[in-house]
Amino acid sequence: MARATSARGESTRRRQRWPDGYDPENTRRSLITSALELFERSGFDRTSVQEIADQAHLTKGAFYHHFESKDDLLRHIQEEYLEAQLTAIQQIEAGSDDPKVRVAELIRFSLRSVAEYRAHVTIFYQERRYLTGELFAEVTRKRDLVEAAFAGMIQDGVTKGVLRADVDARIATFGLVGMCAWAYQWLNMAGPLSVEEVARQFSAMVLEGLAA
Amino acid sequence: MARATSARGESTRRRQRWPDGYDPENTRRSLITSALELFERSGFDRTSVQEIADQAHLTKGAFYHHFESKDDLLRHIQEEYLEAQLTAIQQIEAGSDDPKVRVAELIRFSLRSVAEYRAHVTIFYQERRYLTGELFAEVTRKRDLVEAAFAGMIQDGVTKGVLRADVDARIATFGLVGMCAWAYQWLNMAGPLSVEEVARQFSAMVLEGLAA
DNA sequence: GCCATCCTTCCGACCGGACGGTAGGCTGTC
DNA sequence: GACAGCCTACCGTCCGGTCGGAAGGATGGC
């Protein structure tokens, strides 16, 4: 206590303002990083703005200078992730035409993004519904784009006769997406399950089946 | 305003205390039902005890008579679901010995429980992490029992030579569980996808593979 | 059958604390 | 000197939980 607005500073031990050089963008980044960690661990609602600022060695004031609101930050994180998804999808579509290869690539890419964007993914699935009105719509739209791409590739495979026709493309897509998305619950949690290895096994399972 | 402790009642329009007969257990049940709906829609943290009580046409006082705390209610809901899971698992284990049949049954059962216990499932996956210490441990323990049963059945299939040996049982289990668990995000959401039909397709996909 | 008593069930007002957000001032950069 | 970056102090609100009491069922004695 005390201290507050001490008359005309002299600030015996005032912490240097920008010890690592003047770089506001870096401050912003560290707030995001801090939030990613905390949101992943404790969830959006159970993480206070104060905690985010603390972990970044800043104050709430700094936070609200860089972000309009707590929701604004969440939006930013979600978009960051979805952008990455969309560009990855485009890469796959630009690749091989073989439906089987594409499905395998989809699995590989999905798992990789889970591993790489772990915090983003966790937050995305857990806190998506907390976005309001048009924000939610925007995020959902991009989300649907990703899923539509999945479904499109599988449907394409069926049409070309490479994939079985008696399986509904939509259902298969949901299954595939779920299988991969769920990985955020366990991947990297227990031991050294390499992403590539898991992707290979999932592909085998889905394409050729479990039966011996 | 005013009113409060009006001397010796006469209570011109006092709502009858138990219009549907005296049945405390029913009150308790209606609080749980109310919570299930609200938790599913808005999440645990965004649902206030006041709202739960309101929707059940009761007050916070009544709530705290029937439950120790908000967490206590959550615990109750989680356990309700897990008990149902465990008994279902036992049924499957008591059924056919054929690994392929068992896997198909697991899928069918998982999807059915998602459809039937929709709110429970949603809440379970979204709010599990908010349980504290030993409660979390207890819930996780039961959860692991369910997953271990899955893994055991698949491993059994591999050992018997009915399922392929080059797929790791653990990974396959994770995939299967994910595929089914994910269904809580879309099942019943869009149109009349019958549970049995989805189960059939998932089984075909996993056991025989997508390739034509 | 009736009454006095206890106990469960439920109500309503209240408390303390946490949290999102704001306002105004200080500080260093350009 | 203007302005971006950051900080301190503060506000209003909401929410989980508590407490004392009222109202009506259950119980037991007569």
C-alpha cells in the first residue's frame, strides 16, 4: 500500500519500462501467448484478465490497450487457428488427385495441426460457443468451409469409384473429423506417439479396415 | 416491496406450496433437469444457480437445500452418466465373444448413449476438467475403466487374429472413441440420421475400410 | 379423531469477493 | 511537443453461498 501517485517520482527502483527494447508488437504477442497457456489449462471463463496480464508481467491496463475486450482476444485466437486450417486445406487440394492419398493427407494434416496448435485447438473446441452473434457466425462459416472441403474430397472419391459407395460421404466425414479432432485430448499427453505414426495407423484403419 | 414478514399471514395470493402433491424427490429431479438443459446450452460457468432455480420455478434456497454446492450438482450429473456407461459395457462383455461383433456393438452403444444422454455427454466432455481434486480423480477413474474396456476388446481381437496385428490397439481405441464421442457435436443436430444407420456405417468403415 | 411437536422443505434477503472494464496520469519514443 | 504504450486506482455488477424464518407434512400421545 502507500506509494500511489508519490509526488513527483524519483522512483528509487522503478522497473525499466522496456528492458528488451521498444517493441509493442512483442508485448501484444506475449499477452496472446500467456492467454493461450491459461485458456488451455483453465478455460476461458476461469482465466481472469488479471492472470493473463500477470503471467506476461504486465497489467490489465496494458491488456486493454491492445485488445478491445476479453472476447476480442478470444476471437483473435480462433481466427489465427482457422486461417492456418484454411491455407493447409488449399495445399492439399493443390496436391495429388487420388482420393485415397487425399484422405490420408487430410488425416495427417489434421493430426499435425492438433499437435502444433494444441492450445488453439483446445480453446477452439471448448470455447467456440461462447462467441456472440456475428462473431460466432463468422467462425462457424470458416469452420464449415473446412468440413465441406473434407466432405468434398470424400464424395469425389466415391464418385470416382475409389471409395465405397455404400457409405454416406457426410457420415464418413464426421467420423474422420471426430477421430482426428479427438486427438487433442490425448495426443502428446502420453508418451512419444509420433504424429506421423498415428496418422499412418488411422489411414490404414479407415481406408483398409481393421479386419484381418 | 413491503410485504416481508407481514404480521400473521392471510397471504392474499400465496402460491400453493405443493400444487402437484408433496414430493420432494420430484423437486430435486426438476432442478437436475433444469440444470441439464442450461448447462448444455450455456455451459457450467455461464449458468447461475439463480437461473437453474428460476427455470424450475424454485429459489436458490431450495437449490441449496437439495445440493451442497453447484459443484455437487455437477458431480451428480457426471456420475449419473458414468454409471450408465459402466453397466452398458458390462452388457456388451456378457454378449458375443466375436471381436468384430463386439467392436460393432461398442460403436452402436457409444452412439446410442450420445443420443440418449445428449446433455450429460456434452456436459461431461466440456466441464470434466472443472471438477476438483479427488472428485476429478474419481470421475477419471471410471472414465479410464470405460476406455480400458474398449482397448481390451480390441486387443483381444488382435490376439485372436481376427483384427489386424499391424495396428496398435491403443491408437485404434483412441480413434474409435473419438469418432463416436465426437458425435455429440452433430448427431440429431441435422436431420433424421438414425443412430442405428450411423452405427452401421461407422462399423463398416472401421472394420472393412473405406476403399472400394 | 385431534392436537402439540418436531422436522423437512422451501423462501427471500443479504454478504463478500471476484472480475470485466474504465479513467486519468506517467513515461519514453518519434 | 504529440502520441503510443503502459500503469494505478477505481467502479458497478454479478454470483456462489449463508441465514433466519415460515409453511406444511409426519409423528406420537391421548
